[in-house]
Amino acid sequence: MRYDPRRMNKVQKKNQSLADQHRDEVLETFKKKQKKLVANALKKSQEEPIEKIHEAHQLKLGKKLKKETKDNKRLKAKLGQNQIERRTDRQKIRQLKKTVTNLEAKRTKLQADLLKVEHTQTEAKQQVKQLYKDRDGLERTNEAQNRQIQSLLDINRRATKKLSKAHSQYRRPCTGFLALSK
């Protein structure tokens, strides 16, 4: 980057001029080398016959062609294998879709069966509750009847005792219903 010479002191101006000279020298040597390389390349191209260049170029193209045909065969084989794999994958996908639809049908059937079972289960629970209620009612009536029977038996015992006392006074044997239940 060049500096403004009006703002530079003598040392800076001297350094800047030396840098400019060095840069000019480097550019000149570079231009000379470039001219020399162009001249050498031109000489070589004139000295070598065009046929040799074409032969070398054809050899390179032949090698490339062989390599490309080899790669092409390899890629065709790979493509065939990929197509086979794709076909088998499609078949597998179709089979899996069929199994999925079958499983979904089974699932819906099982859900319907589950709903039926749940419905029958709720009905059975209600019936069980009703049976428990009926059992509890029957137990209560049974207990009430047992108490009634007990009280009737107590009454019967008392009556037979009274009757037996009354009969013993009269000295006649008791042959009635109450005497048999002793």
C-alpha cells in the first residue's frame, strides 16, 4: 500500500522507493521466465510430430475407455442386483401390507368380541348383585322364620308343660299333637 509522499519523512520515502524498485525487479524476472517457458513449449510442439501426440492421446483415451467399460459393466451388474432387491422388497412390502390388513381385521373382530364379553360381564355382575340381594333377603326371611319357629317351639313347650301338668292332675295320659312333639 502506497503512502502519501507529502506526509512521509525522508526515511519512509527512501524505504518506499526501495520497495517499489524491488517489486519492479521481481515483475521483470517473472515476465522473462514466462516468455522463456512459452518459447520452450512452442519449440517442443514444433519438434514433436503431431502423430506422436495423437498416439499418446489415443492411448490415454483407450485406457479411459477400458476403464469406463469395466466400470459400466460393474454398474450394470449392480443396477441389476438393485432392481432384483427392489422387486423382492416390493413383494415383501405387499406381503406385510396383507398381514397388516389381516391383523387389523382380527383386531376389529377381537374388539367386537371384547365388547360382547364386557357386555355379558356387566350383565353377569348385575345378576350376581341381584342374587346377593335375593340371598340377603332370603337369609333375613329365614332368620325371621327361624325366630318365629323358635318362638312357636317355646310356646309349644310351655303349652305341653301346662297340659302335662293338667293331665297329671287328672291322671290321664296325653295323646294329642302337643304330646308327640316333646
